[in-house]
Amino acid sequence: CLPPPTRFEAGTPAMAEIIGLGAALDYLMDLGMENVHAYEQEIGDYLYEQLSQVEGVRIFGPPPSAPRGRAALTAFHIDGIDAADICALMDQNGIA
């Protein structure tokens, strides 16, 4: 019998997930985190640029040109459309 607290642990350790996480981290380290960051910034800037051209779209947060920049994600709202409906439409079109 295992000693406490080990004998009170329920379930099986998530070994497959741990191995998968390790493989994902190896992949990112091989790419180089500076390259990953640069690519995230590039696609984030592109998203901001494209969304800012759509009438009725309000983007939250600073523009990419702000002194501290912005994260590689964009929070936005489309006038007259509920956020849940936007998510459903994006999902149906393979965007999200």
C-alpha cells in the first residue's frame, strides 16, 4: 500500500498530455521563441489592419503603432450583432 498522500490520489496521471506538452515545447524551442513572437506580432497586426477596415467593427485596445504595441490578439465588437452570434458565425465558417 502506498503512503499518504499518494494513496489518496484519484485517477491516472496524465502521462500522454505531459509527453505531448514536452513535444510542443521542444517544437517551439526549435523554432526559436523570438521567431514565434515575431510571427504572432505579424498576424496580430494583420488582423487589426483588416478588422479596422470593416465598417461597424469596433476594436478594443491600442493600435499596433502604440508605444508599447499590443498583444497578438484582437478583441472586437460588430455593431448590431450579439457576441455569441459572431462566435457561431465564425465557427460555421472555419474561423474559430
